[in-house]
Amino acid sequence: MFEKLGEVEERYEALEDRLADPNVVQNQQEYRQIAKQHSDLSEVVAKWREYVSIKKQLAETTEMLSGKLDEDMKEMALAELEELKGKIQDLEQDLRLMLLPKDPIDEKDVIVEIRAGTGGEEAGLFCADLLRMYTRYAERQGWQADLMSSVETGIGGFKEAVIEITGKGAYSKLKFEAGIHRVQRVPATESSGRIHTSAATVSVLAEADEVDVQISNDDLEIDTYRSAGAGGQNVQKNETAIRITHKPSGIVVTCQDERSQLQNKERAMKILRAQLLENAQNAQQQEIASIRRLMVGSGDRSEKIRTYNYPQNRITDHRINYDIFNLPGFMDGDITDMIDRLSAVDQAEKLKAAAS
């Protein structure tokens, strides 16, 4: 590991020299490429340099203890030695994590698809709650969230909603949200005060560029129709809504939220590319079940990854058996703690696999 980190530092310094080269500065495209590579290495190099510095201090303190010291100095040196050893262990753990192979799609933007599952109108309302939760989380992260497509239920809920979230590392964070989300609460539509259980499915797709997924026009069947609002009422006289069928895979994507047919087509193609990329990755990477097991099933209440229990003010993630007792904050997008816990478990599993 240490030999590799030394090579990483040398690469970092070479990139630093190139960034100072006037010829590189004048070529903006080359400069941006080198600057990105330099930025990508900066965190691990900083951590490595801190590790080297602490190791040096450890050696100096050990040498000091081999000499003649009075009792007070010896006690201080021993305390410092234990502190430095603890820092070394923490830094070694951090460096091992940094050296794990990165998922190439972790830095991509995402398309989040939320669909009402079991539970009727209440499931549609929960779908709307999840849509707001992810939108607010994106805002807290400084990301941008745009509604790409939606089908309303008529009472403030959604049969389905698709949002695009743009921001650095969006997929690396939100990929753990894919799966069945179950809610237990008294619905607004319930007059007797009984607690109902409903569900919604969340699918998280890494956004694909045209370079990532090439689609032949011959493989597409494109239909247009009038956009419809809640209750099926036409809100557009022109056929601006788009339905695209990818014949080889059978994937069907619809988009009707934009005012023009061209805009709806562009958004539908973006969703289609993301779904095709996801299919290709699933076919190539069956071994990443640690993530894929979190993906959606049938939408049945029994296949849940997380439960939102309103009477108990509790959110439980069943994959890591972790509870948070702050439902209002969580539904307002304060989900960082849960995502960090899931990420930590995933990293621990990867470290274990790498060591075996």
C-alpha cells in the first residue's frame, strides 16, 4: 500500500508541475483535464503526507524514550506515543478506504424514479413525501433537483415522479436509497384514525451520456399524445407528450411535463439512456449484490428496505438495523446520517473483501 501511495504522490507533483507550464495554461481543454486529475488526487495525497508526518513524530518519540528521561518527561512521552499510535491506526484505515477501487459511476448525476406501490391513495401521498424529501436533500447538498416527469393522483399525491439530481457525487450518495420504502401512519383520507401501511418504490439510476449509451433511431418507437393533468383532464391542446419504446429491451419511457414536444423528447431520452446503462451494468456486475440487493422489487409492503413509522417518530433502515427518531427532519431532507451509515457499512464490506 505504501509503495502505491508514494507513486500517487509523485503523480500528483508531476501534475502540479504541468499546471504551472505556460503551454498547458494556454490550452484550456488540456488544463481542465490536468486540473481535474490533480484535484482527484489531492485528498489522498494530503492524507498520505499527514501519515508520513505522524510516522516521523512516532519514530522521534520512540527514540526519545530510549534515552535518559526524568519521570515527568517519560510520562509525557509515553502519553504522546499512545496518541500517535492511535492516529496512525486511523490514518491507515482512511488510506485503505481511499485506495479501494472506485465505482466509475459514483460521480455521475442521477435520475430518481419514485412510484406508488401498495396502499392506494395513501401510497401516492407517500410518493409525494419522498419526492419532497429527496428534493430538499439535494438542496441541502447544494445540488440541483428538477422534476422530469410525473403522474398525479388528484389529491396531492403521485402515481409516479421522476427527478433529475445534478451534483458532485450524487450517485455515490443516493444509490443506497433504491428499494422499497414503507410508511406506517394514519392517512389524511382515513376518518376512523386507523394506522395504515403503504409503500413506494425508489429506483436510482446513474445518468448516462450519449457516449456511455449509443441508441439507434431504428430501435425506437416514438408516439405523441396530449398531456394530461390530474383526473385525466387535458391541459394541452397540442400533442406535446412523448412515449418512447426501446424495442430491443422493451423499456417504455413517457414524459409530459414540459410544454414542447422537443423538451419532452430530450428528457425521455435522458431517462431511457440511464435505464439502458443500468441494465448494462447489472449484466456485467452481478457480483455487486451489496448494492443491487437494495434495488426495487414488486412494490409489496413485505419487501422493504426502510420503514417510516409516524406514530413512533421513527425511521428504521432494515439493511443495517439502524433507527433515527426525527421523522419531521428526515422528511425535510435531513437524511445525511442515514446515508453516511449505509456508506460506512458498504465500505467495511469492501475492505473485508479486499483483505480476504
